[in-house]
Amino acid sequence: MRVRIFDPHVHMTSRTTDDYEAMHAAGVRALVEPAFWLGQPRTSVGSFTDYFDALIGWERFRAAQFGIRHHCTIALNPKEANDPRCTAVLDVLPRYLEKDGVVAVGEIGFDSMTPEEDEAFARQLQLAVEHELPALVHTPHRDKAAGTRRTLDLVKESGLPVERVAVDHLNETTVRAVADSGAWMGFSIYPDTKMDEHRMVAILKEYGTARVLVNSAADWGRSDPLKTHKTGLAMLEAGFSESDVDTVLWRNPVEFYGQSGRLLLDDLPGFSAAPDTFSGNSVLRGGGDR
Amino acid sequence: MTFHLGYGTNGFANHRLDDALDVIADLGYTSVALTLDHHHLDPFADDLPARVSQVAAKLDRLGLRCVVETGARFLLDPRRKHHPTLVSESQEVRVDFLLRAVRVAAELNADCVSFWSGIKPDDVPAEQAWARMRSGVAAVLEGAEPLGVTLGLEPEPGMFVQHLTQALRLREELGSPPLFGVTLDVGHCVAVEPDDAATCVRRAGSLLVNVQLDDMLPGVHEHLEFGEGDLDLRGTLAALAAVGYVGVAAVELPRHGHAAPDVARRALEALTAAMPDEPAKPRHPWLADAQRAVRRDPAAVGRLFPAVGRRVGRDLARPDDDPRGLVHGGVDDAARAELLGALATVLDDDALSAELLALYRHGDDAERRGVLRGLALVGDRAPAAGLEIVRDALRTNDVRLVAAALGPFAADHLDDHGWRHGVLKCLFTGVPLAAVAGLERRTDDELLRMVADYAAERTAAGRDVPADAARLLGKGE
């Protein structure tokens, strides 16, 4: 079994170099780091641009040291869209949305579904239209089903083609509406909140592998950047083929973010894309029909 | 980055221009010196705009960079060769022609318009001829500046301005306009200059905007194939590389048109054998378009600069001997530097400084690298901004930025303390010292002391001393 993994949503800024090493060993060769809330609220546009600059510069460089292609999405996140000291960041977004490593507008969406969030969400969907980028949409922790429905309505109003939208952090109660809409379905696999890998496998059995994105969404909270890998294992145990795993963990995110025209997936100098040359500790290697 | 080997179309006078460009590109030249003449893009033709767009598209397609030459013999006066000139009675005819050439050059995205003074008529006193040069060049510059077209004055044996020192003096008297540079024919140096061609190249330095290549014998103004005269070709090309010349260096053999394809092939063989470095590759068509767009509207650089890698690619310039691109960078770095070169022709020093800072501050890692490498080309026009950018890059821990920061601009402008710490940072982070421009020239006792202390620290910890550090110390002893 050889597995290559593209984690479509992971906040590496909050992770250590040990994580990068472990991810590479588990087969992660590319990832997308969405701009999001940092835990500590920001109070000025300057701290946003420093963060964005790190996402398009420093963090890409850091990932490259471990053989991983780093991309990002850029946006004003819904939580901070409620702070008037932060909303001016919307004016500097166009500059960032032209950068090489930026493959979508995101994370946008709802936190508490306020009018301010509505406004920032709609404006940023327009930016995705203007810059010909996909959009990565966060669905709220609270009142998730209503937030998901409202999200799909706003997408429809925006004129952004629905196949350029991924609606993330879905679960059993929200997946149906998104599946029916034609948007991509994102699932964050967490140690105890959101989804776990076995519930994920059940959803894959019911809905199939098309338009499904599985991510670790690992960040500064309790989370695990190897959850993509573990989901791959759980899929194999449940009888999915290696090709199905490759569809979910590699081909799907490549297809979704590939709509930006800006993905870079060739080998980094000094690293090989073939996971087996580095994954002596990869659990998947022992179990398959190599 | 290095310069572009080319061939002059005046050496293909018996060819149609289209055919000449094909032959020149097929042989492997990456640039062309295009002499406007009655049969080669006649600047007085009724359908000039359409012809110019055709030639521009063709140059872009072939990846040929170009300069516009204005030395046609009987274009302005069918009876008197080269007449009228900048120093003759009816100077305005020549000025009008040069302004036409400037407009053509703008459309072609040419590096410059090259011109000479003309022969001083016997009855014109030298002071008057000098005054005519000043007024004539000033008039052409006035037309060239809004279009961002650079002018190159070529000292020509037997003409009023025949030595490099005269051209440099005229430039100074006109207030050293950024768009007024020098065309140097290296054969002329052998024929009439007091110094050899390599010395002339170093004297002209960053003011070189166009180079003509040919051989000559001392005292004889006859353009010869390489090896037939006294030119030190290898030394001359090495001098061009050493001064950081990245423009057009085109073979000038106007009397060899009868055998042009063979002569051009032989010339390229001789040049390739004598080159200190690999010659520059053909220019990407997108880059030529982007340069044109920036010349027309400098603000366009904000949109074009981030897109360079997506358009021209990100291959390393020398993957075999520089696998991490720390020494020679990538094709995207070189393209960004050239885009900044075009930008510098249409902005004054203050505006250029502001734009460089903005591009760097708002740039991702690749854009920042492009700005840093571009400082070799345009940094002299914006030294304060350049230093701010270099110092910022040297504070980062991204080795590609650190390496790009220590190029020729830092070698010329960075203070000793900052430069030494930059070198030490290279040793710490594994950047090869080959990436440091001017290492030999700027290495001093204090740097050697710092490196010796670093080596002692490594040894005390039971670690290897990097080979580059050992080499530097060996040299200092």
C-alpha cells in the first residue's frame, strides 16, 4: 500500500516541526492552510497582514524543508468579521488573492450569523468571483444546520459556480443539503469534536467518494494532523480500495483547489513524492497488496 | 543572469528582415540589433505601425530581445552617406529620424535606441558641434522619456564623438539622465581607444545599454570576424559579465552580408567558446508583453509581478551546479528582475524606490527574491530603498532570501558590519558563499576573525567546520 495525502485544511502555523516530520512520514506531500482565527483575537489590520505574509512566505518555506508543498487560502474569518477594528482587512485582500500560493478565498462563512458576518461573507464570495478562485466555507459550531442552509443560499446569490465552493466541517446532519447543492463536502476529523474517522467511513459508504474532502483541520487546539492518514486506514479496514483512498485523500483536493490554476505538486528538491521511500513507520505500508 | 548574444541585421542586408530574424534565431542567438533601413522596417513607410506590430510579434515569438540601431547609410539622404547628422546644419532631420526610432523601439520593447554623433563638417567649429550634440540629444531624450525608451550614444571612429570619454562627458553635462547610456563597439576600442576593450567595458560599467561585438586591428576601422584582429574576446566577455551587463551584445559585421548565415554561425561558435558563463536564454513572450504593459502603465506591475512564476515557470537557472537555486536563482527571479528593469525606465528615482519597497513588503517569498535579485539591475537608482530591503531580508531565516540579498547591490552598498553578518549567516544556514557577490573584494580582517571564532566554536562542540569557512580562512592566512 502506498498512500499520498493532500490535507486540504490544516493550520500549520500552530504546529511544530515534529508534526511536519510525522506528516511527511505518513505520506502527506501537499496541504492547504486556510487563514483563520488564531485563538487570541487580533485588533488591527497589521496583525492580519503579518499573518497573511507568513502564510504566503515563511510557512511555505518551513513546509518545504520537510518535503511538503504548502498552499493557503486568504480571508477575513467570520468571528473577527464582527470586530470593526478588523473589517478594513477586506480592502487588502485583493493584493493577496493574486499570490502564487493562494488557492482559494477562505475561511469565510458564519460564526454567530450576525449581519456583519453576512456582509463580510457576501463580499468575499464576490472576491472569489473576481479573482477566479474557489471558496472555502467554514460552517458554525452552533446552529450548524441553519448556518449551512444560509451558506448555500448566499453562495447561490453570489454567482460563484457551486462547484468552486467547499462547505467544511460537515457532519451527519448537514451533509445531505450540501451533497444536493453540488458544492464540495468537507469533513474535519478531530480527536473528540466534529467528525471521527469511523463516522467518516460511514458517510463515505452512504454518499460515495465524489466531491468529498477529508481534512485534519489541526490547529492550536486539541487536534491531530495525522487524522487524514488514519481515515485512509479506516477506509481500507472497511473494505474501500486503495484507489478510493487516493480519490478522497489526494485526487479530490487536487481537483477542488486545482480550479485556482495555482497548485504546485512537483517534488521538492531533495524529496521524492513516493511515500514508501520515507514512510518506514507508515502503518499503511504493511497492510496492503503492494 | 548574463547578457544576450545577438547579431546585427545590418550584417543581413541582402536578406528580407523576416528571413534574417529566422536565421539569427535558428542559429541560437537570443537577441538582435535591428538597423532601421529602407528595406528593413523603413521608419518612413506609410504602413509603419502595422509593420512594427508584425516585427514585434515575430521577435516575441522567437524569444529575441532587441536594440534599435540607427546607422543606416542612405536612409535620410540618397546621395550623402549618413547625412544629415546631429552635428550638421540640418540637425532636425536626424532628430526627427531618431524620434521615429524611439517610437519604434517603444513598440518593439527594445532595450534602447543606439545612435552616433556623425562626422563634424570641416567648417563647423568644435564648440558649435558640441552645442549641437547637446541640443540634439536633449531633444531626442525629451521624446524618449515619456515612452521609457533608453538611448545609447555610440562613440564611432572618425566621428565627432569617437571616444568613450567624450560620450561620458556629454552625459554628465546633460545632468546624467537615467535614460541616457552608452553603446560600446568592442572592436572600436581596439582601433581607436587608448585602453583595451575590457578596460572600456569596466569604465562604462552600469551605463552600458548596448554592446557591439567584432574584431579589429589597431588604427584600422574595419569590422573583422573574431580572430582576425587583436581583440581579446575572452577577456572582453568576462569583463561584460563582471560588470553585471545583462543586455544585448550583438555581432556587428555590416560588410559581411554576402555570406551572412555562415559568418553568423562562425561568430556564434567563437563567442560560445569564449563565454565566461552560459549565454542568456531566449526571452519568454509573456515577459516581453509584461514589460510593454509596465512601460505603458507602471501601476500594472502590481498585478504582473505576482504572476511571473505562473507565466514563465520556476525552473532553476543552473540546476546541475546550483540545485537549490541559492547562487543563480530561478528563471522567475531573472524575469522579475527584467520586469523591474522595464519599470525603472518609466519611473523617477523616488517613484522607483517607493514601488520597490511596496513590491517587496507586499510580496510572497518568490516576489521578495525577485526584488532582491532585481536590485543588481536597478538598485543604483534607489540605494536607500535597496538597503532597507536587503537588511530586512538578512533578518529572515529563509535561506533563499538571505542568498538573494547578498548580490552585487549589497556588495556595492551594504555597510561593512551588516555585510559581514550576512556572510556569517550564510555559513550558519548552509548558503554557499558562491552566492555572495564581491566576496573576495570585501573580505577583511574583521570578517576573518568572526569566521575563525565561528570555526573554533564548531570545533569545540565537536562539529565539522563548513568547507566554505575553511576555504575563506585558508585564503586569509
